[in-house]
Amino acid sequence: MKPRRIWLTAAVLIALIWAGVALVMQQTDDLVSWPIKVSDLAENAPWLHGMEGTHESRQQHLDKVITNLNRLDPGQRKTLREDAQPVLDAFFASLTEEEQKEYVDRTVEPYFATISKGLKLMPAEERKRLTARIRNDMKGLRGSSKDGDRLSEQDREFMDMLVAEDPILFLREAPTKTKMELAPVIEEMQARVQGMRR
């Protein structure tokens, strides 16, 4: 074969491979999520740009945001919080009370079962050490934010409740907005509880 023909064949094969990759990516886009995708969905909610839409259209968009948020692993969720917390806060604030409850029920509540099981299996002393470690982490994470003092007080109350007889009861009974503010703590707690059970 001539060198020119080899290069032409290689170029055609590479183009076919990339076309296949593009097709697979297009077909699986709804099944994969990443932090920027979630922040873009939250930021581009139609009602944030003056297009109220119907209850069904709001529900579909909310469902899309929640579904993509739930597909993120803990590291991606942390990246999302670090890079796009103001966007997520504005999105959450724009939701109706019923929508906020659904958002929290579907994004934060699932952690409660894992935390509850893990804490019940832990000896009391280990549980106290775990909650003290998380409290210290939260001081570092939230201390520099403008609302850090308010959240730090809530975090202290939250951590004190965790060493009580039924810490999950506090989480389940907390108001929706409190659960949302404590979501990073709850996610961190879930990750640590799982890590200690291994």
C-alpha cells in the first residue's frame, strides 16, 4: 500500500471511531451527571428567568435537577457545593415550599437510613469520636462563610443531638430548610459512618 492510502484509511477509521463515541455520548447523556451539568440545570431553571410555566413543567425540571444531583458521587457533590453553592441556594430559594420539601426528601433523606444503621452498630465511644471529628471539620468548612456563625451554632446543636439516644429523630423532624443547611454535614456523616463500618 502506498503511504498516502494508509493515512487516508487511518483518518477514515479515526473519524468513524469518533463518530461512534459521539453517538454513544449523545445516547447516554441523560444517564450521566457531573457537577457543572447540575449547576447549569439549577441556574437555567425557566422560572428564574421569568418563564413561570405550568406546574408540570416546573416538576419536570425539578425532577431533572434532583435526578442529576443524586447521580453525583460524594466527591462530585463536594465539588458542586464548593463551585456553585450560590447557584444551588438561589435555585432552592426559588422553589415553592412543597417543591423544597420534595427536593430535600429526595436528596437528603436517603442518607438517614445509612446513618441510622451505622450509628446503631457503633459503640457509644466511637460515635462520640466520630461526631467530634465531623464538628471540627464543619468549623473549618463553614467558619469562613458569611453565615458561618449561624450554621456553626446549628452544627453544634446537630452534633450534640447525634450523641443522644436517637439522633436520626432530630434529622427526620428538622424543618426542611434546616435539613438543607445541614446537607453537607449529613453527607459527610454518611460517608464517615460507611467508612467506619468497613
